[in-house]
Amino acid sequence: MKKHQVTKDTRLLHGGDYNPDQWLDCPGIIDQDFKLMKQAHTNTFSVGMFSWASLEPEEGVYTFEWLDDIFDRIEAMGGNMILATPSGARPAWMSQKYPEVLRVDALRRKQLHGARHNHCFTSPYYREKAQEMNRKLAERYGKRSSLLMWHISNEYGGECHCDLCQTAFRDWLKVQYDNDLDKVNQSWWGPFWSHTFTNWEQIESPSPIGENAVHGLNLDWRRFVTDQTISFYKDEIVPLRELTPEVPITTNFMSDNPSFTPFRALDYSKFAKEVDVISWDAYPAWHNDYEETYELASKVGFMNDSFKSMKQKPWLLMESTPSHVNWHQFNKAKRPSMHYLSAMQMLAHGSDSNLYFQWRKSRGSSEKFHGAVVDHDGSTENRVFKEVARLGKAMEDLSEKVVGSQRIAEVGLLYDWDSDWALEHTQGFGLQTKLYPETLQKHYQSLWEKDIPVDVITKENTFKDYKLLVVPMLYLMSEETVQRLKVYVANGGTLVSSYITGLVNEHDLTYLGGWKKELQEVFGIEPLETDTYYTSDSNELTFNNKQYAIRDYATIIDVKEAEVLAQYEGDFYADSAAVTLNNYKDGEAYYIGARAEDDFNRDFYSHLIEKLDLSPGLKVEHEIGVSVQGRILDDGTSIIFIMNFTEEEQAIEILEDVRDSFTGETLSGDVSLKPYEVLVVDKNN
Ligand code: GLA
Ligand code: GLA
Ligand code: GLA
């Protein structure tokens, strides 16, 4: 095994969600599947995520035979099985007999049986029952040679407000606050609107028909939901760890859609610590009518780098569509070559797989028109099947180089779930224009356009190895984070931050006595006021003799030791500082006071790239829309993906000597890329 390989297979994984139990009554279909899998150059299938009713049709009655057969067939073709635990959807008999498994929503309405992803995370019965099922799966399949990984449940998410969860929440609070209700009241600013609690039973989860204005409570509820979900997951994996300690465990993470921002409902920085391999489901709306293709590609890069940075290891693309989904507003087909391009982008950013939802389109129910490798026609001649097969062949050719190779970044961009949650409920600023994750996407994009690899990290990561640390809008900052940022700069780091940073502590209580003294020292300024604009307002800042439009926010800054890099053009603070730079001990700290147009970010980061000598994986001259990203192999060579995310032919210039990874042919100098074309090249370092 290579040092950073995440599964035992040395091949890139190609395949995806396979639901044979939907086809047990349709003779010939499963035989056909296994013929087509070869033709599609696939090797790995995730099975069983929604199979509980097929595995235990009645309480205590088990029907594993169909799954035995699938294992046999997968093994005969030399393939891998990613075996899912079925807790993502329940059989009807269970909801009927044990109604505690059903969720209660924030309005305190008990849900009926139906759909999926909707069990109570606290229910002792469901936890026990899931464990029992998982034990049976591990006993039966734990030693199968094709068992590559465990896939725990499916897309964990959501919350339950039932009585069991209320009790669990109170117990959780007791642990956080040393069993001291006064501490809770102080942290939640209790006397405000008479929200002081005098016994634990008065505390309820937030609700639109109840408590929703206590920000500390809202924040703690979010934290509890993450912890309770992880606690459910940890119960699920007990028998798997016991019986199959050598089989890696994953669960499929998500992004929010269509914004393509980090999944807000769960703090994945906590969840990531509990899984062996990071995997996620990516469904970008390619060819949409509200952004350029390259802007979306940059957002995909952001999410990929966030998942990569969670373990600093390769990760797996667990789900994607070979063509289109069925749940976007408009479910547009990927244009020719987009499938190949988008899959290559995943490999470029550290994926060791390209897996699909779904292998075969189901015949009925809600996903019958969701894209799949095998369509209702069962044909190998349609466009989608051919594109999948073409990609599968290319992945076979690239496996040896790509699997287990690393991505290295000199820049860290900090995303924080706590800040996102706190800003979401904070009343103030512009209610619709806080846009915290979107702001991070924009900062990322300026570096992405210049091909600079970025780690998207969280506040718990180590900062010291980054030449540049970008921390915009870190609204919530504990004393500890403040201290760690200070040490980072003192020891020579370059820090970039912005408006709406460092305003509250971990309970969403504001700091008193002005901006924190440590931050004032590091940045050499004190932000005095945050001016919020209507969307019709306009103003500019001037940076390096160039004017840039600003919108939404402008911070009025009291400059202490810092150097002023940009000034406001208009309003009552015209000519005052808009962007500053401070030397603090061995490092430097930039403060960006206003939300500026993309061109400002571009010029600002270009300046930093030059100053800090940040390097892309490969030097290529190109227009915006071409992306150059890659990975480093154990032997020190790089594999680089040069990707055209535009609808135009692009003339680029490769400034170093490289070889085409497929043909070995030497390349350098002027090259033309067709729309959506990808070049994969090797480079000696
Ligand atoms: C109303 C209420 C006050 C306060 C203000 C805020 O006037 O009476 O308690 O909430 O709104 O603008
Ligand atoms: C998610 C789910 C899959 C499927 C796809 C459809 O990723 O995990 O079961 O519903 O969405 O896009
Ligand atoms: C959510 C998830 C997607 C997919 C859809 C299916 O939006 O983010 O991955 O599962 O639901 O409806």
C-alpha cells in the first residue's frame, strides 16, 4: 500500500450506488447489470443503503440471500463492495410497532412513516435495532474478500424534537455547563426578555412556536444535533469495529445545494474525526443560468479542498450523477465532455474515486428520472453510457499514478460552523446579505483562478505550516482562537481577515471594551462601526490607484500602527482607511474593511501571491476559467490536471516541461484547449 492510500485497492474506484433489491422480481436484469459493469469499466459498488425492508421484511426474519448473490457476483468480477448499513430508511413494520423511531419536527408535530433520512437520533430502540442489523451484516459479510469499506447509513442530517431528544439535550447541557443552571443563564444572557430558567425542564429545543430568540440556546442546539448524530453513528459502528477492525468506515457527507456551500446542518469538522475515510456526494448544477461554469467549478474546488483538508488525505467521491439529477429546479443534462471534465476535477483535488448515484435508473418512485449509468433502455449505445465507459478507461490508465497521491497547499482558508450558525441567527447587519460561506467562496475563487492550492480548514487545524492564512468574517472567536491567530502572526505568518470578525465569544456574547486587545495589536487597528448598505447603495475603495466597487458592508476603522493600503471614496468616512496592513512581530496582518467586487479580490490576492511567492502545481499562462490543479506522488513527481471550464477554446502557455500522462509525449509552450477539455500531465519536481 502507498503511504496515503485510503482503501486496500490500488485502483481508482469507479462505480456507485447499486440497488439490486429493487430488481429481484425482474429476471435477467441483474445478469445484465454484471455484463454492463465490465463494459463501463467499473469496479466498485455501494449496496444496501436503503435495503432494510429487503433484509428484514418482518421483525426478526432475515433475507440475506439476494445480498449473498451480489457479493458472489462482485467477487467473480474482481470488484469491490462498499456495504452500507441500512439505517437511512426504515421498514414500515418498525415505525408501526415502535413509533418512538419517528421524528418530531420543530413545530412539535410527530411525523408519519414515510420517505427516508428521518429517524430520531436518540431513540434507544432504533439505536439498538441498527446495531443488531449491523452486527448481522458484519457477521455474514465481514470476511468477504470484496468488502472494501463500510458505508454508514446515508447522508446523515436533520433533527428531532421529541421528548427523548429534549431530555438528551438537557443532559448534554448539564455536561457542557457543569450541571450549573446559573452558568447556562449567564452564557445565554438570561435576563434579556425574562429568559432566565429556574429549572432544567423549562429548557426546550428552539422552535418557531416557542423559543427562538436566545442565541446561545440556538447555538448549543446546533452543537447538540451534531453531537447526537455522531453519537448515533458511533452506536452504529460498535459491532463493525468489533468484528471487522481492519475494514475502513465512511459515511457520505454533503454540501448545501444549490449554493454549493458547506453543509450547514452538521459540523463536519467534528464528524470527520470519527470516520476513517472522508467521502462526499457532489451534485453541482453544471450549465445553470445564474453563474459562469468556472465560478461553479471554483465552488466545487472549495468543497473538495474542504473535504481533503479534514484528514489531509485522499478522499472518495461517493456519489455524483453521470448526467443529471431529479431534484434541482431544472435538471439539465451534462453537455458532452462535462462528465469527463467534472470527474477529472475530483481526481485533481484528491479524490481516489468517481462513484455515481446511480448504477441503474429505477423503474418507479421518486428517482425514476434521476440520471444513471444504465438508462431504462438498458443500452450501451447511449451518450451517457459511452461517456461513463470512456472515463472508466481513463481512470484505469491513471490509477497507478493517482491513487494515494497527496495535495499540498501553502494557503489555509478558514471556514467555521460556529460562526456560520451564529451569523445565521444574528439579527443585525443585512439580514439577507451576511453571506458568510459565499464570502469564503469568493476569497477561494481568487486563489483558484491563479491555480494556487488552498486548504479549506477549520479553527481546530494547525495554522503554522501555512504561508498565508485567510480568515474572513470569523464573527465568533473564542479566546483560544484569538490567541492562536496571534501566535501564528507573531511567528511569521501572513493573516488576512475582514469586516465582521472577532465580535463574539463561543456563546455568541459580544466582547466588551471594544475589539479584543489582542486583535488590535495584531492588526494595528480597531474597527469602530460596521456600516450596512442597501443593495441600491454604492461606494468605492481605492487600492493601488485603482477604484473598486464595494457593497453590503464597510467598516469604519481607527488606524493605530497599521499602514493604510486602501481608502473609501465616498460617504461620511470618505478618505478613511478601508484596507490595512500591520507588521506584528515576525508576521503581517491584513484587514479588509469592506466587501469589494471580485476584481479587488483578484488584485489583492495576486499581490500576495507575488509577495509570498506562492506557487501553483504547474506554471501555466491562461485566462480566467482554466484551472490547473494536481497532486504529488510518493516519488516526488506531480500529476497535474489542466481543465478548461469555459465554453470557448482556450489558448494557454505551459511554462514548464511536462509529459502527457496518457501518451508520455513531451509538452510545453503554446497549447490549445477545446471547450471543457482536460489535459493530464506529469511533471518532475
Ligand atoms: C420595540 C420594542 C423594544 C425593542 C425595539 C427594537 O420598540 O418595544 O423592546 O425591541 O423594538 O427596535
Ligand atoms: C443523495 C442520496 C442518494 C440519492 C441522490 C440523488 O445523494 O444519498 O440516495 O437520492 O441524492 O441525487
Ligand atoms: C438533498 C441532498 C442531495 C440529495 C437530495 C435528494 O438536497 O443534499 O444530496 O440527496 O437531497 O433529494
